Amino acid sequence: MTDTTLTAGAAVLALLAAGCGTGTTPSAASAPPARTTTAHTTAPHTTTAHTTAPHTTTAHTTAASAADTGRATAAGAASARYGAAARTTAARTTATQTTGAAPQRCRTTGLRARVGRQDPGAGNRYAPLVLTNTSGKTCWVYGFVGLVLIDGRGDVLRTRTRRESVTPHRVTLRPGASAHARLHWTVVPSGHETRCPASARLMIIPPDEVAHLEVPFSATVCDDGRIDARPMAPGAGL
């Protein structure tokens, strides 16, 4: 009996051992996941490693801020140098303008006037009105002259100075140089005129001036004393 009992117990133990190897006992199935979970618990080290990124970002931010500060400082220095150079240039320009004054407008007192040879043609007359710089300085004239006809008794005749549609330009006159304005009038009576008055002198007001000059001017100007004038141009001839 004893041997049979031992044999049966051994068989039962053998069967139990075989059942433990092939079964799905919860304790046996949960063992591998426990090891896996233990292995994944090392992830905090990885997270800790990533938490050092803020230190890297801070370093880059600090470097960028330093670079921006450096650029701002350099820009400020360049602006200061440019400003100093601009002020120096302005001072030199002012000094140049002060020491070398630009030419001024020609004044009546520094001009001499005359009327050149009259050019006749089919009832019309053309002549240059010449202004010469008699001052010792360079000056300029610009625009149109004013005119007044005077007869032999010194009386003022009706005079209509008409400006032609010609764009004026500044004419610079060195001492002794001349500029001219072309004058045109007609000697043929028109409208109610039966005859035209004769002039003996011509009063000339240079451009932008008030004082006048007088020159001999023997002419018969019709159409109520109309004289067409062009603006001042270089030279003394038409």
C-alpha cells in the first residue's frame, strides 16, 4: 500500500507540474509585463534629459539678445558718425556759400540799355533791346522788360507792352556781357487809327526792377502803341 500510494502521489505531482507549464495561471501570465513595466520606468531619465532643453534655449536666447544689443550699438555708433559727417558737410557748405556768394539779380544802376538796328518787313518792325552789365560783378536777368514810349515833347504816348508766349530763362551776365529782348511792332494803322504817333525816346524798366533807363527810339508804333516783347535772351543780336 505504501508503494502504491507513493507512486500515485508522484504521478499526481508530475501532472501538476505539467499543468503549471501549459496553463494560463494569472501569476504566471503577469510575470513578463512586470519586467516590461520595470524596464519602462527608465523613461524619467529620458524626460530628465529633455528637461535640459530650457537651458539650451536660454543660452540661445541670451546669445541672440547679446547679438541684437551689439547690432543696436553698432547702428547707433554709425548713426552718430553719419550725423557728425553731415553736420561737418553742412558747415562747409554754409562757409562756401558765405565766402563765395552767388550772383545777384542785375540792378538798373548796373545796366546800360540801347535799341539795336530796326529790321523792316511788310509793315512790321523788329529790333533787339539790349541790356549790358556795366557793374564790376556778375549778375543775371530773367523775364520781360517794361516799356513806355515818349514823344519829342517829353509826353508819354499810349504804350501796350505785350509779352509773347515764350518761356523765360535766367541769363547770367559777366561784367561787359549783354542780353537782349526781341521787340516787334507794326507801322500800319489799324481800326480807328488814321495815323500813328511817332516816338523819340523809350523808357525801359529792366526785369523785376522799379528804376528805369531811357534811350533814343525813333519809331512809329501803331495798333494803339502795341509792342510785342520776348523775354531776355543771351547776346546782343536777334
